[in-house]
Amino acid sequence: MNKIFIIILTVFLVMPAFAGGYNVHRPEDLPVDEMHEDKRILFILDFSNSMSEYLEGRRKVDLMVDTMKSILTNLSPDISVGLRVYGHRMGLTPFEACRASTLVSPVSTANGINIRNSLLDIKPRGMTPITYSLKQAVKHDFLGFSGKKHIILLTDGGENCDESPCSYVLELIKTRKDIMIDVIAFNINDEDDLDQLECTSLVTSGKFYNAKTAAQLAKSLNSSVNSVKKVEAKIIENP
């Protein structure tokens, strides 16, 4: 991704305009709205083939699953939570592999044990269809829910299915103000991948975490689950 464009995104809280004639506004005082409703969280977790690689003597997927099990055990039963995974199957063609995204546990209250159990049977196998997973989540996974929706996306690599999560969310926020995406980049070194993922979070008023170790992964997931956003960005078209 163009580095200048990413710099603009990174400081969009104070810059007056995006390319394409759109301004970003962060009002200091927002009216009381759905931000005070019960929290709804959808985890989107990476089960692509690279999650089989080792970090600190253990597979990255095992570090992720163990951390998730700990978090879900301590999660309040009042919080509605669900799980979508991607990269968990190969597919006969690249097209099928880039559609490997499944809602394995719909968003609901007291759902931690169901998510924990489902994580035990999923194996890392395929590609990294991040943008497709976000599209499916926004379109399908929160149906019937009003108010703010919080997506926590965890990945150990960038999009590799010829799409751009950054471009997708730039379009999304023109019509959807209820989606916030936190992104946890786990053991990623590629600067272009990191730029894309940071854009995906910042544009939606989410948080970006760059976790290089297992300890940082646990800290990032805990921070994301416990975070409360007080302001949101909105983009309006210039006259």
C-alpha cells in the first residue's frame, strides 16, 4: 500500500480530508445512543496454514486457542459473543479457498463454552480471506441486532485473496456507523500487511494491536474484549 496514504489514515483524527472528497469528523460530544447497549462481540480468527508455524516453541494456533479459552472462561455471560473462522479448509480451487470462512458459533449470550468447544476441532489449512470474512460478518452475522457491533479480527498475515480490507471498510463506513473492528496482527513483519490491517481498524474507530509474542497476544485480546469506545469517526462527502 502507498505509504503516504497510510500516514494520512494513521492521523485521520486531525487531518481534514481523505482522498476522494471525504472528510473525517470526530465530534467531542456524541448523543447518548446505542453505544450504551449490551456489548456484542464477534471474534474472527485466523486458521490459515501459516498458523501452524512455531513461535516460542509452540504452534501459533495453539497459542491463540489457549488464550481464547482463558478469555472465554472469564467472559461475562451477559455479553453476546460469537465466532467466525477463516482459512480452515483448502478448497479444490483458489476461488474456493478464498471463500473458506464459516460462522461456527452465532452471536448469543452465555456462549463462551460453545465457542471454546468449537475451537478444539478446527485445524489450520488454507489461505487468508480477511476481506471476504469481514463482508460475511457484516452482512450476515449480526442480523437481528441493533446498536454497536464489535468485531475482533486476529490474523498472522495479510489478505492474500486479491482483496483489500482497508478499501472495503473505507466504503463500509459511508453507510454503516455501527461496526467497529479491532485488529490483532499476530507475529506479522510485512509492513504492507501491517498498513492494511491498521487501516482496517482505524477507519472503523477500532484499535490496532501489533502482537509479536504470546504474552502480547494475550494482552491484546484482553484489551480488545474489555475496551469501550467513547467516540466514533464518520465520513461525510464534501459539497
